[in-house]
Amino acid sequence: MPRTKSLATLINYYGEDRSFTPRINKIPTIYKILNKQIFNNKLKNPKIIVKRIHGALGYFEFSPYATKHCHKITLHNKFRNFREFAEILGHEMVHYYQKLILKQNTAKHNKEFYSFTKKFAKLGLKLKRVYR
Ligand SMILES: [Zn+2]
């Protein structure tokens, strides 16, 4: 992975046609870029795990009584390409923002969720409810 702070560089580097398998040690780099470009660095560091998921590409969970991590993002272990991975990570980060910053109890696809559409588009990403 090239050393860069530009998501466009990474999207270009990985290409559209190559499937992307997220490595847990590489995710923080991409998380940081999205946090800065989309969320003005307001997000903290949730627990992020990668595993095979059925019926979704990612999800966000809030567990108020968890001993260590109340906020958790789970990502699927395989994506169509890097861009799709970035879209899903960004999508779950919006849910995290809704919970952490907006204090919304149910982080749904409401108008606050879609208020990030333009910022996503600037990075070449789509913000949708479902991706496939
Ligand atoms: Zn969602």
C-alpha cells in the first residue's frame, strides 16, 4: 500500500477490478483518512474486526455495557474492490458518528446519515443504504 493521505491515490492504486481483502493492520490508515476527510477528525477509535459475514458487508454495534469497547465496526472479509471497502467502512463510520457525536439512539439511515452524501462524493464514494 503506498504511503499517502489521499484516498483517490489508493483507489487508483488498487484499481476497480481487483477484489480487496482488508488486512486488520492496514485498516487504521484508511480509517484515519476517512476520519479526517469526512468527519473532521471527530471520531475516536472503535474496535474494528474483519470476518466473513452473511447478508451484509459491514455493521456497526453499540454495546453500552461492554467492558472495553462500546463501539464496534465489523467488516466483511472480501470486497469487490478497494473502493467498495472504503464505502462500507465510511458507511459504518457514519453510524458511529450518529451514536458518538449526535447521540442518536438508533443509528438509522435518516437525514443526518445522508447529510454526509456530498462529502462521500468528493472522495469518489457513494453513500447508500445497501451496496449490492
Ligand atoms: Zn447502515
